[in-house]
Amino acid sequence: MKKSMYRWRFFLAAVVILAGAGIWIIQKKSGTFLPATEVSLKGPYGTLTLQLPEEWTYEIQTEKQDTVYGISFYRGEDKENKVLVKYEKDYPGEECGTGLEEKKIRLAGEKALEESRDGFESGLWEEIVFLGEKSDIHIINQCGEIVWWKENEKQVMQILNTLQYDPETTVAECQVEVQQQIEEGLRWDLILEEVGR
């Protein structure tokens, strides 16, 4: 009984230490924890948040219409193989009859569909669409190399499972934050757009 109690105390102490040191993702295969960075993008229709382990890089994706924004992530400097988590207001999805096959999955605590044009023969999905609260969020797999995908699929799916969506962001909040980013020199894309007008 005493040994069991000490184990629990040690486990709780380890959890508190890890929580105090920042965000961590568990590596299922080895059972080890990897330090992660929280990446958050506030848009006019809500905030997208992901946890990225070390060695993973991200880019903010924006389009001229403010109803589309997202975060793409890739390992190291390999921009050829990346995944895009994208918010698109009133996203229509693929049209019927395009040859897509679908597989039901659960991702980030919600029901979703993996979609593939080759019937998942390569083991690669091309898009994931959510069916619930996150239905305007879709994930595009821009990975071009099957070998890369097989090596990184588990970690990509772990990252995607950390996806959080907070729909409470307002357009006014977003405009204030973007203005602050421009003033701090963090949003060159918008500065250049303003200069070009």
C-alpha cells in the first residue's frame, strides 16, 4: 500500500514539474515527453491553436479575404512536405462525384472524415474535414513523399490531435491584434499590402 502511495506521489510530482516547464507532447512509441511550442492564430471567426514539438516549424497562412486563415507546419526546413490547418468560413467541402473515398475518424475530440482520391492505397489522406463545431476547419495534407509520410504520420496526427478552436474571437479583437503585429513589425505581408495600395 505504501509503495503504491509513493508511486502516485512521484507521478503527480512529475506531472507538476512537466506542467511547470511548459507544454509537452507524449511520444506514444517510446513513452517519452517532448517539449512543444504553442502556436496560436487569432482570426475574425475564432482562434486556432496547435502544439508543435521541437524540430517542427510553422508558417501563418492568410488570404485576401479575411474569412480564410490558417497554420501550416512541417519538420525542420522541409517545406515540400507540410500540413495546413485552415479555417474557411462556410467551407463547402468537395463536390460529390469527384472520386473521393472517406474514412470516419475521431480527431481533436471531434468526429471527422479523412478523404483520399486513391482509396487510401498509399496510406496518405489528402484532406480531413470536421463534422461538428469545427466544421469550417479543414486540414490539407500537402505531403508529396510517401516515404516522408510513413516516417512522420504518427507525429503529424499527434500534433493534429492538439488542435483547439475558440470561436469567441471577434472581428474587432482580431483587427486590434493585427494592428499591433504591424506596429511591432511581425506582419510584413500586411505592411506590404498596405504600402501597395
